[in-house]
Amino acid sequence: MTQKTTRMTPWLFVVGILAVAGFAAHLAVLINGQKLFGSNDGVPWNILVAAYGFLASAAAGLSFFASLGDIAGIPALRRVAGPATLAALATLVPALVAIGSDLGRPLAAVGFLISPNFSSPMWWMAITYGAVLVLRAIKVWGMAAGKSQSMKWLSWPGLLLALAAPAVLGMLFSTLVARPMWFGTTTSLFVVVLALTLGAAATLATAVVAGARESFGFLSKCVAGLVVALAVVTFLKTSGSDPAYTALYLKGQYAPLFWGAQVALGMILPVAILLLPMGSTANGALLGAGSALVGGFGAWLVQVLAGQGLAVMPELAYKAYRVTSIEMTMVVGVFALVAVLYTLATRLVTAQNR
Amino acid sequence: MPRYGMLIDLDKCMFCQACTMACKSENNIPDGMFWNKVRAVPNGKPYPEYRVTPLPMPCMHCEDAPCVNVCPVSATYHRPDGIVAIDYDKCIGCKYCIAACPYGARTFNKTKAFVEVGGKPAWYNANVPIRPQGVVEKCTFCSHRIDAGQTVTACVQACPSGARIFGDLDESNSPVAKLAAARKAQPLRPELGAKPKVSYAPMMKPEGGK
């Protein structure tokens, strides 16, 4: 056993325990139903949907950067294409766990195949993310089998799907006239730019974990540039909305999440860290990427929860949503599962290639 | 084929909630859930000018229903008579339709059906199927009654002031069509484009309710 593997064992133990706790919470919901959730008819989508949005968009972003390395021949990206591919798969599977556990009847999801509705953005989202999952799984299999070189042609479909998936995810929100904060094309653009930002930050984090120091500089600039683009789109989204709705997250209940997480942690801090000399060190890069990722989760919480906060009809009384301990345990479990899967996948691929 | 719709006369609604209770018992609706809601719309003035106006809100059975468009597994669909119905066997409980409905007509069933937890109550209606836990439910315009040849919904039957009228919108001599024309009835928020089949006869007096 190598020294690195020995060091990873306590880490795997800790995230494994958290993932098991999350699994127990999932089981409790399967047995008792969603009365354990804080969501209600006014706010039907809860923190698990926000976690899904975060993980699914990050997975698409990771796939984008993993594919871009091969297509554009950028050395800084090609060095981390392998870890980014593993991370994409390790992120997407827990994303599906998160959204699956928010379904009232998960077993009926076979209806996506046998009773499709082609006018539903959710159906298209399932198809595009299904394709992303299959493609990443093939790539990981290729890495484990030592056939990465012969699978480079998959990079183009990988890149296109990585852009299409968050665009369709954004459409899921942007087509709902009933929710003014979501309605409009800016939401789709926002989700795509957020996905690329999260993908760049997650790729930078995997580069740090994989020890690909020579990729830090390029990826740090990518994260900083995309964060600036995200800030512009966020401004457009905010300024284009009805003041009654934006007030909810600019000054109301979700203001701490918007200003504290989405803006301070997700935008100001990463740009400040990654553009400074410390951004090219391992600790600085990890801190900057981590901050962008935490802020990105905050952005998804604002997007999902505040977006439902006010309906198009003021007659519909808004019911406050409070996250329950079961929901929180499930979300922690889902994030822990990302770490478990990434660690195990890395070990598997390393062992196969040895 | 008829095209069913409802007219609600806001002048006649007394906010008694008889429609809400009739709907609950007719359709075997579990505790904490309502298919037919009567919302209280405040006038925004301080006491003593404060008033609330009742606004009964069943499912609007929209012709261009957002819920039908967004359901990923086609569980929500239009019947030939225009009623928006749900196939509970298909519903996955994703709640997308709840997020998409501009009228807040839908409700998620978090609870186990009472037949599973304590037996059937005295008011159990064997003509209405019990929904499984984890599906989205809503007003059906009492489609089980229509299928049995009746043309009166439970809420219409229970309303003591006759504030609700149900019938075929395409039949020009039907009471619902005649009164809708006479009172210049309007659906809620027509600009949203959903084409609701529930319309409201506006209040004659400026402010009503309690």
C-alpha cells in the first residue's frame, strides 16, 4: 500500500460514514414518505433540488473542461482531463440520487421511457443528462481499460452535451410563466454560465488533488474569467426582474444567502484569491476553487428556493420553507457520496493502469 | 363532446367553505390537503377599513394547461371533454406541475391514504379512487360524477348561495354559458395564456366579504 493510499483511508472512512448517514435518511423517506420534508405546495422543490442543480451543472462543467482539453489541445487541460472525467461521473451519479429521492414515486420514473412527454423540459433534461452519464461512464471505462487514446473522438459529443445539458436544465425553470423570477431566457443563460464556472472550479480542485500544479495558472484564470461573466449575467437577471421578486433575495429572506454565499463567497473571494500570486499555489487554488463551489451552491439555493418564493398570483399565500434535519442529512450524504465515488474511481483507474 | 367549465359568482360567495368540505368528503381527500381552496384576498387597507374578499380557486382546467405541457411522463392529460386529469399510476411525484401551475391548484400527497392507516371513514366515497402516497392531486371537476351521467359537481351541489355554476361551455343555452355572457365573466389572469375554463363573474359592489 502506498503512502498516498494510506493517507486516503481515514478520509474515505469519514466521507463513507457521512454517505451512510445520508443513505439512512434516504431510507427513512422511502419508508415514511415526504412528510419528513419541509417543502410544501407553495415551495414544492426543496434543498435536494438545489443540490441536484448544483451537482448536475458542476458535472456538465467538468465534462466540458475534460472534453475541451482534447479538442483544443490545451496542455493544462489535457493533464487534468482524466481526473475531471472521473469527477464528472462521481458528481453526476449523486446528482441523480438527490433528484431521485425528491421524487414522490421514484419507481414510476420508468415513465420517462414508456410514457414520454416531448413538450416537457424535464423529459429533455433527463435525456440529455442520461447521455452525459453514459458518455462519461464510457470514458471512465476507457481510462480503466487503458483505451483513452482511442476514445478521443468522444470529446466533441462530450463537449456539445456538456453545453446542452445545463441549457435544458435552465429551460426547466425559464419556461415557467407561473414563477416570474425564473421566467425568461436569462435564466437558461445563467445556468449555462454557472455550470461552466462550477466546472472550471471543480476541475481546478481536482487538479490540486491530483497534484497537476502546472494546470493551476490556466484554470485559475478560467475560474476568475467565468466568475466575472457570471456576475454580469446575475446582474442582467436581477435588473430584468420585477422589483417585487428581486426584493425577496436582494433584501428579504434570502438576502444573506445571495449577498453572503452567491456574491461574497462565489464571486468576490474567488476572483480576489485566484488573481493574486497565492492563486497559483496548491492551497490558494484549492481555497479559490472551494469558495467558488460553495458560492455556486448558494446560487443554486437562491435560484431554487427564492424562485418559488413568490408566485405570479399574489393571491397565493407564500408558505415559508424550512429545511428539515432529514433533508440536511440527505444533502450532506449526497455530497459525501461525491467524495467516496471520486476516491474509489481514482483508486480503481490507478490500479487498472498499474 | 361537451366542454366543461365553471362560473363563480363572486357576489354570491359567502366564504362559508361548504364547497371546500364537500370536495374533501366527495373525493376522499386526506387530512391537510385541499383540492378546492377559497383564498382570502385582503384589500390592503388598515383596520377598520380592512376587508378580505373570498376567492374560490378550484383547478381551472386550462385549455393550454402548463401542467399538461410540463409533466415529463404524460401523467397529466386532457380528457376529450376538456377536463385536466391525472393518471396516478404514471405520476412520479416530481412536483414540476405544482411549480408550473399559475393558480396554485395542485397539492402534493405526503400522507399515506387513510385506508392504509386507520380504515375507511364513514364518509368514504367508493366511486373515487384512493391516491397513492407521493403523487400530485387536484380538482377533477368531479369527473367520476360526469362519467356516471351527472352534471353537478360536489362543490356546486353544496354551495348554499348558488355561487357556482357548472356545465357545458359550448352549449349556448346552458346556464353557465348564459350567465358568463350576461355577467361578462373573466378568468383569472387571462394574460398568462393558459385559457382557464373557470371564470369569475365580477362583484357588483366595490368591496365584499367579511
